[in-house]
Amino acid sequence: MSNLKKKADSPLERLGNGLFKENPTFVLMLGMCPTLAVTTSAMNGLGMGLATTAVLMMSNLIISLLRRVIPNRVRIPAFIVIIATFVTVVQFLMEAYLPDINKALGIYIPLIVVNCIILGRAEAYAYSNPPIPSFFDGLGMGLGFSFALTCIGAVRELLGAGKVFDYNIMPASYVPINIFVLAPGAFFVLAALTALQNYIRIRLRKAGKKDKADKIQSGCNEDCMNCSDKGCSKRFYDNSKKTEAKDAMNGAKRRRAALARAEGEKVSSKEAEKEGSESFADKNAEEKEGEKE
Amino acid sequence: MTDVKDLLILLISSSLVSNVVLSQFLGLCPFLGVSKKVKTASGMGLAVIFVITLASAVAGLIYKFLLVPLGIEYLQTIVFILVIAALVQFVEMFLKKNSPALYQALGVYLPLITTNCAVLGVALTNVQKEYGILKGIVNGFATAVGFTIAIIILAGIREKTAYNDVPESFKGMPMVLLTAGLMAIAFCGFSGLL
């Protein structure tokens, strides 16, 4: 995501970026909860995608307009309030004009608030870019999301009910694989999708296109320490607090040991902590203590 | 006595029959992310039980005594998300100060829960289904227990299958998703329970 600022962000470039280059579902694997939950049919997927698009466009626009007003420290709560406002607006609009889809999507409409795509775009793009590109960034990302949801919905509907958008596609002799419109089917379809993604990434890496391969991500491991995605919305919750919590957990004993350690060692141990898992870092520190004694 | 029976049925249906992760797809991120080891999975599960139960109580109280009297039910989404975010922060600070032992057990997982959509999902479901406060708390607790059961089972399976020889493309997330899919099939069996 670091290459965003180099180019002049024309609206068209933003649209293409959201639809293809950084497609939130197929490439970045963001916002998986609604992706799995609502794609029982192509129509539901499309409805959810467009609802998200509307929220994404408007929240990006407003956040971009307010980017000089919102203080850096309280930006996340401010984003959430703005996003939640638009989600509420969209929810009531859908209740009024599209009651059927609203009923089918149910609780997942208000849950657009916690969709990481929206907060992610606000943080990664809208907060540091002018309004018009931000608006089109939201539109592009939203359309990319809608496109992905519609595709997944269509596949599940085709396999699970033999229809796409309620049109019968399969011959009458086709026996629908019911499980694909039920909950387990969602997991299977997503598993196939991630496997395909991995396959493409492995191929790209073998072909020597490492930067292209690195762009493809397979979901969040909640491992912000080693995560390369700077646009991730969760990053800003975790990073500082995780280390804080870690400090508290490691207790006074380790802190004393760290204080006693020489400055150079300190740096190296910090690096080790960043790279290794918690237990690994613990072991490392203990070993060092042992060496000292 | 019918009340107790109702609550029991709610407890079973929210935790097993319509399991929050495996049939409603809420809280999928921690479910897939923090399920590498049984130990961390159970820590996450405990933190989720704690926060969801508390959040559904607080959200229920705010809805009944603040939003309904003022006639601003339409603000529920905004109010709930802010309340939950603030609540998690507050719980974290409170635990750090007053119960370091519990903080050590839950600490790392607490900030992750703010972004867990299951918390907001439960608060909104409680309102949508007009559960009221007591039923809401029971529903929240049961949902969180369902989450904990699912994440611990998944972590157990992942520990067992970690070193299996699978095709390269299927390594990592795809295998986890397939496992989750098979678990979802198994949990479908619970629908005959009620």
C-alpha cells in the first residue's frame, strides 16, 4: 500500500485499483465475516456489496473533508462515529425501499460498522488524501467488494440451488448440493478461494515477481508485529497495546533484567522479541540471563 | 418455572444450535487467527465470554433506560459500538489495576475483542429479538460459550494436523477453513436438539 502516494490519483486509477489491483476480497482478504455470511445467493451478495459501497464512499468523502479537523489521537473513534452514522442511514434506506433484501441480510447490515475494509480505507487513504480521489477510492473498493461478493454468491447459488440471480441455469436433472447454501459451504468456497490465491502467489514467487506476490494476502493472522499491511484497521488497536500488555505480563523480574542489560544487548533482544513469538522471546531472555550469571 | 425453561432453551440454542462462528460467521477473525494453540484459544475464549456477557448487560441497560425513554432507538448502532469500545478499554484498565492475575490471563486478547463483530452482533440481536436485559445477558453468555467451544475444538484439531502433509497451496488458511467447514457440518447436527 506504500505505492499509493507516488502516482497522481486520478479517479479512474482509483477505480481500477479497488476493482482489480487491490480487490479487498480476492487480493487483500479483508472483511471476511459478511463475505461468508451473506453470500447464500448472488442477489444477497450484490445487495450487501452495494450497501457497503454506499457507506464506504460517503465515509471516505466525509473523513477526507474533515482530515484537517480530526485530531490524530482520536481519529479512530471519530472514524467509527462517521461510519456508524452512514451505516444507520443506509440501514433505514434499505428498510424503506428494499425490504426484501434488508430482511435477508438482517443483522449484517448494521454490522457493516465493524467491516475492516471501511476503517482500513479511512485510515490508509481518506485520512491523508483529498476528497475527490478518496470518494473514488471508496467507490472502487466498494465495487470491488460487490463484484467479489456477487461472484462468490453466484457460485454458491449455482452449486447449492442450480440458479443464478434466481434464473435456473442447471438442467432439471441437476441435483443441488444443498450444503453450499448452508453454513459449511461458505467455508469450503472460501477455502478453495484462498487455496487458489496461494497457488497464484506461489507461481508469482517462482516467476520472480516477488513484489506482486507480496501484495496478495491471505487474511489476518492477528499478528500485527509481522504484518506488512500498513493499511490494516486493526493495526492501530493492537500495536501499542500488545507491547504494553506484554510488558505487564513479563513482570518486574524481566524488566529488572532488561535494565541491567547493556544498551546494545537491549536493542538486539528487542529485535528478537519482534521476530519471535512471545514464548520464544521469553526463552531468549532467560537464556541471556543464564549467560550473565 | 417456564422462565427458567425458556432461558435453558435459549442457552442451548445460542451456544450450540446456532453457533456464533460456525453458523452465523460472527467473530471469524479471532476464530481463524488465534486458534493455533489450545492455550491461547482458551485465553481468547475466556476473554470473549467476559466481554460479551458484560457488553450485552451494559448495552441492554443503555437501550432500555436511555435510548427508549429518549426515543432515539435509531442511534443504537452508533451508541453500541462506542459503548463496546469504551467498555473494553475500561475493563482493560480496571483489570490491570485491580486484578493482575486475570489481566495476565486475558490481557493480550482484550484489545483484539473491540474489533470482534460478535460483540456488536450480540448486542444488536438482543435488541432485534426484544430479549430484554436478563434474557439478553443469558444470550450473550451462551453465544460467547459457543464461540469458546468452537475455537478450542478448532485449536485442538489444528494442533493435531499442524504437521500433516498437504498440497502446498492448501497449507495454512485453506486447511483451517476446510476444518472449520467440517466442524460446521458437525454442528449442523445440533439442530435436531431443539
